[in-house]
Amino acid sequence: MGIKSSVEVVVTSGDTVVDTGSSEISTSVSSAKIESLPVAGNFTSLLKIVPGVRPEALAGGFTIDGASGAENTFVIDGQEVTNYRNAGLNSNNNVPFALVQEFQVKSSGFNAEYGGATGGVVNVVTKGGNNQFHGDIGIGFEPSKLQGGNRPGLNRFTSGSVSNTTYVATNEYITAPKSQYLTTVPSVNLSGPILKNKVWFFASYSPTMFSQTVDSVYYSSAPSATRAVTGGERYTGKQRNEYSFGRIDASPFSKLRLTGTFLYNPLIQQGVIPYGTYAIGGTTSCVNFGGTIGSLCGNDLASRQGGFQSSKNVTGQAVYTPLSSIVATFRYSRGFLNEKLGNYFKPSGTRYICTSGNAAGTTTFGSEACTTGINDPANDQTFKDVSVRTNYEGDMSFLFNAGGRHELKGGYGHQAIYNDLLKNFTTRVYMQYGRPIDNDFNWSNLATPSAPICAVGQVVGCVLGHGALYRYGERGEGSNLNQAIYVQDKWQIGRRFTLNVGVRIEKESLPSFNGFAAPFAFGWGDKIAPRIGGAFDVFGDGKTKVFGSYGKFYDRLKFKMAQGSFGGNFYRVDFFEIAPNNAPYRSAYTPSTILGNFTDPIGGACAPTGFIGSGLSRCQND
């Protein structure tokens, strides 16, 4: 019997072969490369090695080819984890390298499969198991002693008045001493078969732990010639990012591959650091909680503050290959995030701020007045900021020949976001003694003063000044739905030229909060995004190509706009006058005495010569 056929396979080593059929600009970083580089614990620490990517705090995170951080999309195992409100990436989803098999940055010309990004797409693939058991234990440290010193910061100090020659402005660079901190990144990984050749697992526990000690020195707000030390405090704080990850891969038969992942990734904050090492104008804050807790000050208060930011992600994927030329994929994912850091040991009640009041040791405005400079600790409360993202996606790929080789892919995506929030809610009363109600620091065109400002010793036919009650915060529920249909064809014409043609259309609805405004939507015809690209293998050796692309890319509107413009943000300011010989300001001017029965209508109200309700408020702005 003779040999029917033979195949010669030649394996050579040399330069990396270029993907001559692609017209996109993308960079992939594998786990092998990650392990060979000195990196911090999380995958974003390596994004800056990708051409065109740089961290930029003033641009909202990472810029990709000049786009701001808000224009990028982050994906982990097919699940988008971009922040729903402002875009960017929460530290909860900045997963450690212990979980990462590969990450890819697509910066330009990417296929119609990807949407919602006018900047770049950062795609992370997690590790999985195989038929061999593997395990590793590791730990990394980042101590402050190995870091460089702080850079000088520019400060400006002023004195005198701009209306005469006594005004002086002094610019000064100040270099603050380093604080002490330590970042610890332990990891434990285990992978292997559950049922050999059928089911495999990968499990990892890789927390990131950060601790910091800051010796804050308080200075008066003055140039160096007259600056004095006014106090100081040692503050301590800790933050722990938990990353507990599990992945199951299964192949019940040769044509079906199943994958499921679960990531538990909360953030725990214990203690806050209110100041740096060089604190100009710093003071030690105190809060009286009453009861068995009593009054807490300085680090005794700050070390108890913090919060718990809950987060968890789950994904599932099925890949079915009925024929060698057909591949069908279905993905499901659900992500939960509750952004409520900084809500431990926050004072409740009303915060009083005396922007203009009694000078210390005088009785010009009566014993009930407050001293200029009184500023209660911040009382903004975040009770919940829940976002739930649910995705369904399906696509199918076909390989066929028709005037060349085609890789045709089409798919549908369904992404819904639900938001339930009650955050940053605060009640503040600003007392402005000596200023009439039509001369507020921040507002004009208010009510007409009912009487002039009291002279020294006068208690009849006058007012001591005015005040303003500020109430604001974010509250309500809202949800949106984004749907997308796309088709992409990779058409290889001959041996050296490839044409990439695709189109993506989207339908998007934007939420309204609390029924104050009607939601609006983009229909199927509003977001039509063509993608056209071509690539040519110049010498036919897979090492040099010329390529170009054209495409339209549409951003998805973030919830920040919907919350602020369509009923999610509450903001009211009520103005009142301060009467002489009244009770102490903390009991005489409370929200209930100021508002009375006024019900906060849209647009507010003003009474030029009277009151807008049964309380003391004479004018309300929204």
C-alpha cells in the first residue's frame, strides 16, 4: 500500500509574524510578558506600556490616542465593567495580574462588534484550568521607602484689599514630606481538572492591601515669613480590595464549550486621611455623637470612618461549533456595584457654617450669634448608590469562499443598567451676620430686607443679618437599555489583500429619575456606525503591511447627565433673616423652623416683603 498524501510542516524561529489581514490598531499583552516585567499588582499598571496609552489624572484616567478616560470601554471576559455614571474603571474591577491570562487594547479601527467607545477598548481575558494541576503562591510589596520624594506644589497667599495698595499676592512652592505607606499584594492560585478532558477549574484569592500613616502638621494660611505651626495630628488608614475569583470550563462534547466565572471584589475602607503631611489651614475636627460614644476628635474620629463598597460579577458563555465553518456564541453577564465609601461615623443632622459672624470676644450681634469661622464637620451621607448591569449577547460566525475567503460575523447585544441611589445628601445652614438678605455671598436678586442691620446695642427695628439653608443630594431610581446589531466581514481577496467591512446600529433609551422629566431615546436609525478598513501584505512574507480604516463610533450617554438633568439631583436653597434677641442659632434656625409648611415646588418661590410659607424662609431657589 502506497502513501496517499504527505504534508511538510516547517517550524522556524524569528520575528513575530504580523497579522496582515487586520486593519485595526491593537496591542495584546500575554501573561508570559506580564510575568517578565516589574509591575504593580493590577492590570492597569501595565496599560502605559501600550503605544498611545498614558495615565492622565486631568483627563479622567487613561487616555488612548488622545481620547479622555470617559471615552474608553473596559471589558472582562466579555462583560463590560465601565463605570455607569462617569465612565472609567472602578478600583473594584482593576483586577490583579494573578487572574489575567491576557489583556488587549484596541485603540483604532476596531470591528463593529465593539461599541460604546469613542476612545479605546480594553479587553481582559482571565485564566482557566486544564488537565494538569497547577498552583502558585506569591506576594508583592510596594513600600514608601522605595518611592521618590514629593514634587513641590504651588501655593498662593494673599493679604490686604484689591481696592487699595495694601493688596499683596505671594506665590510659593512647598514640598510636603513623604507619608509612610505600604501596599501588599499576596496571591494564591490553583487550577486543574474536575473531570479530565471534560471539566476544568481555576480559583484565585488575590487581595490588595494598602495601609498609610500621615503625620499632618497644621500651618496658618500665610507666606513662609509669617507662617506658624498651629497644631498637628497623626492619621492612619487602611484599604483592602478583595479579589476572590473562580472559573469553570466544560466541554460536554467536542462541539460545545461552556465557561462560567464569578468574581467577588468588594472594597473595604478603614479610616480616612483628611490632610497631607503639610496642612495649610488644617484643624482637628470633632463630632459629638452623644450617647455612649460621646465626642470624637482627630484620628480618634478619622480612624473610625470609612466604608464598604460591595461588588460582584458573574458571567456565562457557550460556544457551539456545529460545523468547522460555523461558530455560534452566547454570553450572559451580571454585575453589581454599590458605591458607598466614606459613610461610617459621618455626623448626621444639620451642619452650621458661620461665614460672617461675631468677632471673638465681642457681643456686637448678641450671645446667640456664632463666631466667624465656625465650620461643623461634613455631614453628607451616602446610603446607597447601586448599579446593576445585565448583558445578553449572541453572535454567529461563518467561513465561506465567494470571490475570496470570507469570515462573516453577525450578532446582537442587549445591555441594561439599573440605578438606585440616595447619596451625598446634606443639610447646611450658612450664617452671614452683618449682611442683609439682598447682599448674599453667592446669590443676588433675593427678597428686600425687612429692616436695616442692627447697630451696636440695637435690638428693635433691625436684623442681625441673614442665613441660607442648603439642601442637596442625589436620589431616585432609573434604568436604561442599549441594544445593538452588527455585521462584520473579513474578506481576503487574493493572497495579500484583505478588506474589512462592517456596520453597527444601536438603539438606546436614557432614564428619567423620579418622574420629573420624560425619558428620551435614540432609535435604530440614529446611531448607524459603518466600519471600513483594508490591509495589504507588502512583500507577501507576513512581516510588512500597509493598512487604513474609516469608521464612526458612538459613545453611550452616562448616567451622570440623566441624574443631573432628568430629576435625579435635588437642590434647594432657602434664605431667611436673623432676628435679634433670638434663641441660640443652632436651635432657632433649624430646617423645620426655616421651611415650615413649604413643599419645594419646581422653580421655588420668593416673597419680596413676606414669607413663602409658615416658616422663616423668604425666598427659595432651585
